Amino acid sequence: MTTVLTEKDIENAIDNGEVKHLVQHIENVVIQKALIKTRGNITQAAMLVNMNRGTVRKILERAEG
């Protein structure tokens, strides 16, 4: 999984009022990477990224739909 975030992406998010969306996307990418590293274990992924397990589940639910 390769995700490239450029300065232009950040500038565009600021200019278009989409910073919250960009941050949510980044959170999801980080969680997905942690889940890959922990073979899908949400508890271990949460510990890896120093988040509460409930927060990780919320991020995953938000990304789903």
C-alpha cells in the first residue's frame, strides 16, 4: 500500500475546506497499515498506533460507510 500526500494535497484541502476529510483519510490509512502489521488484530493495531480500541473501531466504521 503506497499513499503519497503532497504539499499540494494539503493546500487544496485547506483551500477547499476539506481538512477534516483529509485527516480522516490519513487516520484510516494509518489504521489499515497497522491492521496489516498485526494481521487484522484490532486490539494490537490500536496499541501500535497508540489509540483506544474504540477509537480505532470508530475510524474503521466511518471509513466503511
